[in-house]
Amino acid sequence: MSDGEEDDPCHACGESTTDALSRTVRLSVDRSTIDTQRLCPECFAEWIARYEEEMKNERAAGIDDDPDSEIIVD
């Protein structure tokens, strides 16, 4: 780990994760941040899989999204 690099825990599993490996998930509504989570690579992959599954289920159920809404995954 280089100088100045944080070693904070993953919010999901609690394991230490360096900045270079971590991902941050932010939930924002009307450009206001509601929640922010720092995730290790494994927990981020699980989060993406869970998100994709939930979106697939909503589409299959016929739930229509607002065409003006934004969903951004960085």
C-alpha cells in the first residue's frame, strides 16, 4: 500500500479494501445522495448481479420505468 492510500473496510463483508480496489455505490434521488457504500470487488460483483436480477424481474412483471428517470452505474 502506498502513502496516502486508505485501507477502509467493505460495507458488506467488513474486509479491508484499498482505494485502488474498492468501488463506491451511491444512491441518489433528485441529485441528493441518500446512501453511499464502499464495496470490495467481490461484494461489488454480487451487488451488480443482484441489481440485474431485480431489474429483470421488474421487466418480466411489466413494471414500466419513467422514461425521464436516470439510472447511472459508475
